Amino acid sequence: MENKATMKDVARVAGVSLMTVSRVLNGTARVNPETEALVRRAVQKLHFKPNELARALCGMKSRTIGIIVPYLYDQFFATCAHEATVVAREHGYSVILATSGEDPAVEYAEAQLMLQRHVEGLLVIPADHGPSKLSLPEFTQTPIVLLDRPIQDPRFSAILVQNQSGARRAVQHLVKQHRHQRIAFMGMAKRLYTTRARFEGYRREMLDSGLTPQAFFDCVTQEAASIVVKNAMRSQVAPTAFFTMNNLTTRYCLRALMEIGVSVPEEIAMIGFDDFELADILHPALTVIRQPAHQMGSVAANLLFNRIKSAEPHTEGKRELLSVELVIRSSCGCKYRSPQRVSSPVQK
């Protein structure tokens, strides 16, 4: 059986001290670039792989972060997680990825397991089916950055997007460009932070335009969305346009409309919040409010690493708001040959 290389072997081949090897591998102190290069070459030559558990037990850094998202079949969540792993790799860190299924109890259990594996920080898109347990004392020593949804705890930093102004922009376009007056908000559970924020933007713009809001919050599955859409379209005051609150709702509603033979945009216009793959090649191509999923994942990860490297305790987090843009295709009724992008902020 082949013997595994040790840190002593790396030090011998590199011609440096064991402490220098430790400093290079753990990032605990600055090392001369030439010396660091010698150590890196020795690591590569010997195929040295640190024992992460042993390093953690010895008080060294694990060079690992944890990422928890509700689920991975939503492209937005998956993209955020992917971009965070890219940043982690750039910092020389590995990632433990888990899903909560929107259950705070599962989220808490996964976070605890990650702490047992000595992760140095957590990136979390909080579960929405109840209050988060990340504010409990066992997490106070671990840097945590939130994405997409905040938690009512001043210690946590959160990277969010312009949910309200993005929703207002969608309604503005349908009203001013296409003269729609009966625009229905199609959403998932109202307890969800993004649902509430986007609905508030929709509601305010409808009222400012002198129109009556009409909202549905039961599009949580394809079956439920199909029932909602069918009932809405059979109403005596059936909507002439849908504003769907995320990409899952958009797909549910599109399928429901197809099932009952309602064409988009000829019989009903549609704008969805959040872009996704195939949205631009569907017939019709979907007009969307695009949120910067790639940027959100990378900004959140870089903020986490800044906190990990900072020697000062963080007792107060910050909220960073990323901008969204209206990507005009054809589901709203426009007939541009190529997508049009509008990024200027909506006045509140």
C-alpha cells in the first residue's frame, strides 16, 4: 500500500520549515511568494492531501464553507449556489452543499452538521415555512451571509434584489405600453418574503395607475396553478395580463394556459419575475424581470470571505440591494426582433 505524503515530507522537498508549510496551507500568515511557490510545487509533486478533520481538530482552518438553499430544481437557487462555489474555489476553499426543502427544521439540522464539519462560514437562502433557527446561540461564532431573503436579526448581512421596483416596472410596461387594465398577480405562498415584496410593488403600481389589484397566491404546484388559472379565465372580469412572481409560477401558468387553449399574448399577455433557460426560445419568448442571480451568488460569497478573514467580530450586518432589469421579448405583446433591456430604476 502506497504511503501518503505528510506535511513533513512537503517541508523536506520544499526545503522549508514545517511551520512555513502550515502557514501556506492554512493561510494563517503571509509567506514570501517565492517560498509559497516552492511549497505549492512540493504539494503537487507529492500529491499531498491534508487531512481536513485532523486539521480542524488541531484548530487549523478547514478551508470549507457551507451553502444551504431551499432546492436545486429552481434555476435561480442553483445559479446562486454555483456562482458561490466559483468564488470559493478562487479563495482555495471547498463547499458543502445542502437543501432545506423550505423547512427551517431541515435547514437547522443541515447547518448543525456543517458546523460539526468545521465550516468557516455559511451562505444561506432561508427556508420560508416558519421562523429561522439560525439566530440560535450555536451559530453566533460562525459568519453567515443570507441571499434573496432576509432574517429579522441585525447580525446577518443579506444580499437582496429590487423586488418592489422590478414588479412596478412590469406593471408599468403592461399599462403604459399595452393599455392593460386587468392585470392579475400570480404568486406562491404569501408568507414568502419575495412574494410579499413583489406583490407590494405590483399593488402600489396598480393603485397609482388607478387600477384594481387582483391577486392569486395559490400557485404552489402545477395542479394548484392550473385550477387558479382556469377559474381566473372563466371569471366575468377575467384578467387580460398576468404578472407571475417567479420562474416556477411562470412555468405553471404557461402550462395551465396551454391546457385550456388560451394563447399568449393574443388572448392574455404575460410578464414573469425572473429569467430562466429556454425563456428566450419559447413561443412566444417570455418578457421577464431579470434578477442578477450570478452576481448575487458571487457578491454574497465575497462578502462571506471578507467576514471570514476579518479579525473583528461582526455584530451588525448590512443589506445590499442589487438592481434588476426588464427584458422585453414577445409574451407581453411587443414585437421586437431582439430582446430589449431596460435597467433604469423605477421611481417609488
